[in-house]
Amino acid sequence: MPPARGRDYASSMETVHLKDASGAFRFAPLRRARFRLGATRPGLLPADEGAEVAFAGRSNVGKSSVLNLLCGQKGLARVSRTPGRTQAINIFDLDPGQRLVDLPGYGYAKVPGTMRQSWGNLLEQYMRQRRSLKAVVLVVDIRHAPSPFDLEMLAFARDCGQFIHVVANKADKLSRGAAQQYLRQLRGTAELKGVDIQLFSALNGLGLEELHRHMAFWLGAEASDPVRKNPFPEAGARPDPAISAIGHEPPA
């Protein structure tokens, strides 16, 4: 618990960390997310300062829905009518010096090769050179094994020296037992060894608090706040995988 610093400090903490009606942790700057620009070349990106978290995922895994639920804004990240056609790196501002980044969807067969190549060039420059990028959240569909495109993105992000967090979306489509089994299988995949993985449902909010805690950690909440040192301060560590797998949130 940080020492008391007067009314100004207390007020600033209230704007950073909130709890919803159920008492679940929420990283408040996400509620203030607003679209800034779509960059189709590196020179259009904002100044490389502060902290940002990028979301990546194959087309049709529900990446836009994850972002919308995370920010509590239904229409923030728009779902393309033609999967895979989003060509830009979309930037969303939070509080000063904090950004969300929505990377182009990948792996959609009907996208022309020239378009895929232009994405690749843009993504490579972004992932290799962006100093303010603190983490890459890779969204996958829990109903399917990671695709070759997923594993390629994972390997690429690692090669660029980026921290990776996997969000297994659509967990509401499986029973608890099936979700546990899937999580064990993912963690046993050689390409995912050592990668942090969590279950998520953009439909019912499973895993939302866990992802909010990670976002607070990556985006640089007050260093004196326990959340900055550990995304799960109440538990003393990250939730036990068996507990996380069946959808229980860290104790509040």
C-alpha cells in the first residue's frame, strides 16, 4: 500500500483504478479510449514515446470484440465487413502517453498477395523499431488449434524481442472441462512454451479482470501502486492456471 499523499494523489488513483458494480478491477484509462488515426506507413505513427500495447489476431477470432469489451465501448474497434481488409495500424489514445494499437488481421485467404505483403512490411518495421511497444496481445479462437499464421506471428514477435500474451477468446463456446483441456494443450505446445496464456470471452466477460490487470501493468500505472509491480497483488502472484482455466477471477 503506497503512503498517503494527500487528496490530489487519491484523486489521481481513482482515475486510474476503478471497480465495476461487481467489485472487479478495471483500468480506468481504457474507458477513455478514442480513435486517433490509422497508419498505413511508419511515418504516420505517433511519436515513439510513452507506452502502448498492440493487439494482433487472425481474421474472425473476435479481436475487435475483445477490444470493445476491454474498453467498455461497443463500437470502438469496428468489425470489418470483409475479413482481413483492414490495412492500417489503428491507434487509440487513452490517457496522455498511453495507447492501444489494433494491428491488421491476418491469415484470410481472399486477401490479395500484394496487400498481405504491404501489411508485412509495415508490421515488421513497427514490431522491430517501436520502443514504446510494451506487449503484444495475440488473440486466438479457443475452438481451434493455433493456425500456422498464429504461430508465425508468435515467432515473429519473439524474434522482434516483444513480450507476448495470448488471449484464448470464445471460451464461452466450451465447457469448463474442455476449456481446461485446451489450456493444457496450448501450454504444452512447443511454440508456446513460456508464453503467458489466459482464457477470455468477449460475450460473457470471462477473463476481463485479468486482462485489465495486465493492461495496467504494461501501460505504466503509478510505479508505487502494487498493480504496477504485480498484476495480481491480492493473490501475491498470477492466478493458478487451474483456477484461471475454469473462469474464476483473482480474489478481490
